[in-house]
Amino acid sequence: MSAHVVHVPGSPFPLSRRRCCALAVALAGSAVAVGTPAAAAEHRAPTRERLRREAEQLLRDGSYVNAAILARDGRECAEGYAGPADLRTGRPVPRDGQVRIGSATKTFVATVVLQLVAEGRLSLTDPVDTWLPGVVAGNGNDGRRVTVRHLLQHTSGLHNYSNELPDTAAGFEQARLRSSDPHRLVAGAMRFAPSFAPADPADPAPNWEYSNTNYVLAGMIVRRVTGRSWAEEVHSRVVRPLGLADTYAPGDDPTLRAPYAHSYHRFADRDAWVDTTIRNMTWGDAAGELISTHADLDRFFTALLRGRLLPPAQLARMCDTVPMPADFEQVMPGVRYGLGLMRQPLPGGGLRWGHGGDIEGTKIRMGVTGDGRRSAVIVVNGTYADDEHELPAEVSVQRLTDRLLAPGAS
């Protein structure tokens, strides 16, 4: 069976209504060397000056407002910035500022779920109904057939509730400070029939469709298993052990902790930038609520790939990928999805792994090489609702990620 292709108008990645981009991962044994060429070409560590030039080029190629880049090669790390952090004041982009990471939240949540699997408290084959009886029901939805694996892999077929969120400037302003909760979000998804039946776990190319509903349900299961919210479990199991001092779930707080760059979006109904920085993110929940920084994201994904957060068996499951639909291939050739992780081939050999995130105004792309040696975190603010701008903008970020990570790149 070939991968299910679903095209949604507008940008192919935003968390809010469509999909999200990502990069992903694999590991062998206790360290990592999956997909790493035996004799990789020499890779020159990035410099601050080079990253500043790359950030400026991103603004030209993608018509973004501002850009911030972190690149690491072993112990060598550099950052580069371009554009104003605030269009009103013109102040510069701050070093390692706070940012809403959107769907990169999913990797944190998947990590917690797989830790619970490793502890024997949960199984990937558990039906959702085992933990949340009656929650996935109605209109052809059946929680007895959807498993935890389906949720983490986006092969459940469940409707993406965020497709129904406002996609105009007027709608955004009206909903900006509105609070939500996971039960309400899932109930909204249950008003729609599933796109397809839950995938056969033996199918190498199953039907696949990005749905934030999957991860909201995963977060609800974490609470049922542990008695604590997904955010509390992420903090105690991932954030605190790794010392991620700037990573947190804001809940109903619509602000960001300073310092940060403002995010801006061009909605289809308004020919001007809308500042989307201040907003209530409870609608994202376990699918996209977290706030973090470049440095924290680098530390988290590198630790994950190096086996610091999951036993080898669970990390291998996380990295067992399936093809994503053809429309992703337009800008992400060879992309595949695991359990909260994505994988892409690098030019010249090797793989990059990670998970991106999009909300109106902000795009995050990040990748880590299979051995964990090199990483790149790219944050751009100033996104668009139309493909005419958004697809070339996405291509510019993807190409930069490749340049920073590929063997022999300089």
C-alpha cells in the first residue's frame, strides 16, 4: 500500500492547521552511528561570521523578518543572527532567545511515552480505549482499533483538530488569548470521520497523515498512566535531567520570557505583518505547546540520539520510520517518519534526524547527524499563508540545514 497523499492548501508544515516539518533519527547499540558514512569527508566547523551571512541570505531567499541559527560541530559551536527582533523598535535578535517550538514538542512527548514503555507501564500495542475508554468514538472513530503506536507514528487516520482553527487575521485576533483543554480538542476531532482505517503495523508504506489529535491523545494517556500531566512528566524526565533551564510549557500564560524575537505572519486576509508573539498556546497542548531555545533543542536532540534518554530497544522503535506523503517530497526529498522523529538523507551521505515546528509566524528546523557530532537549529520569524512565498522559503531553510550538516560542507 502506498503512502496516503493529502494536499492541504497553503504552507505544507504549520502546526496550526496543516502539517509540520521534521527531521528524525536512528541509533544502533548504545551510542549512535546509524547512517554515518564510514569515512566522512572533512567538515569545517561553522563560524559566527559565516552564520551571520547565512542568516542574512535566509532573509533574502525566504522573505523572513528575522533569523537565528545555531550550528555545532563536536565541541565547536557558533550562532548567527539577522533582521530586527521587533519591527517597531528595530532592536537586534537576541542571543539564544526564547521561541515557541510548535511540533518539536512531539519528540519530547514521544520520548516520555517510550520511557513508560521501557518501564513496562504501557505498550505501543495498547489500544487507546484501554487508557481512554470512549474518548475516541463516533463518526467511524474507534479507540479499540487505534494503538499508541498509531498515535506516535501518525498512522491512526484521526482527523487533525487544528484544521478547524481560525486561519485569518481576524480569527487569530479573536482566538489569540482563548484557553482550551485536551478533551475539548479531541472532541472537536471526533466530529469528523477518520481519513483512513488505522494502519497495519506490518505495512512498510502505510497510510499516513499528520494529525495533532494523535499527540493530544498521547498526552492524555501519559496523564492516565502516571497521574501527572504530560508537561510535568516532560519536565521531570527530560528537562530537569538534561538541565534544559529554558524549556517549559507555558499553560495559559500567553507571553514569552525575555529575551525573544517577535514572530510575524501574513494571513491571507491582511496584506501586512500581524505580530503573533503573544498568544495562548493551550490549543497546541502535547502536540505543540512547549517553549525552548536553540541551545536547549540542540542538547535535547543530541542527548536523545546518543542514547541518554531511552534504552536501545525503545530508541530503535522511535527510529523505525515509514514514508511520508509525496507532497512533503517537494521540499524534503527522502523524508520518513518514526515515532515522533523524522529522518532525511544528507547530500554526500549520512542522515539527519530531528523534528521541526511551525506556528503562525515562526518556523523551526533542526537536524542532528546520526552520530550526534553535528547539529543545526534554525529559527525564522515572518511566515506566509500562501505557497508562492512559503514553499521557496521552506526550500531555503532545508538547503541551509543540509549545508551545515552534510559531510564535506563548509
